[in-house]
Amino acid sequence: MTTPHGSTPCPSCNQLIRWAVTAATGSRQAINARPDPEGRLGAYTDGTGRLRVRVLTAERPSLEGAEWRAMPHAATCSRPKPRRSVPRQRTGVRPAPRQGWTR
């Protein structure tokens, strides 16, 4: 069996994943490297060679063009990273000016 182009092992579970860019927000999303007939994403490679994904919705439920069904890796990872229990601190925020203080 051959390895899908551009796949890397997940640092948590060692399953092969590929990084894709979402069509809606342009953010990165890990997807399973192999096609999945039950997948809820339509994955395709654009003209620049970048892997892109879109959610299969009620408005566009079927695959279009050269898309293939993919599953988000977060849905199938056997050892997901734990969520942070403490919210991250904001950085780069100026403290509120003191009362009566002027420049």
C-alpha cells in the first residue's frame, strides 16, 4: 500500500494525516490521509497544489469536480490532545489608564 502524497503521522495517535485549508475561513485543518466513504468533507487540490476542504452541506451535499470524501482527523483521533482547563492569557494589551493621569 502506498502512502498518500504529503501525509504525516499525527503526533498523538500516529495515524496518517494531511493538512488542508478550509474554504470558509482559510484556516488549517487536519484530515485523515485516506479517502473515507462516510466522510463529511469534500477535499480537492487547487491549481496551486494546495489541499483544500469544504463541508458537505444541505445546499451542496454532493462532490463536485475532482473532490473526494474526507473525514476530519479530530473526529477519528484515538488520542486527542487534552483541552486547556485554564484560558490563555491575553498578551499585548495595554492596562487601562489611571484616573487623573494624562500625557
